[in-house]
Amino acid sequence: MSEINYTVMSDQELRQYFLEHRQDKSALRAYLDRVGDRPRHIITTVDDPDFEAKIGAAVSGQLKAGDERD
């Protein structure tokens, strides 16, 4: 069996590959490492007085972005 090169796969391709080959733990590790290496955007902090509004806006933005992709 030939060695799979996960680095040449896009995020979507790697995700799809793992979903089709769930026994391939190396694929899962490669995907989780890739996702884990991404910078995280901090929306708010727990003590922020506008916490609810900022979380609501972020969720609405994600929902809107998802609708635009469909």
C-alpha cells in the first residue's frame, strides 16, 4: 500500500478522506494537527459587559456565512 501524503490535500479533502477511511488514525491526526495550528479569534471574555451581544453577533455571523455557502 502506498503512503498517503496528507500535506497536499486541502482541509476539505483531508476531512473527506478521513470520513471515508475512519480506520486511518494518521489521517485524523493530520487533520486535528492542521486545525489545531490555526489562530483562534477571541470574541469576548466572560467579564465583558457586552458578552451576550458579542456572542449573539458571532453566532449570527456564522449562520449567515453558512447560508451563503449553500
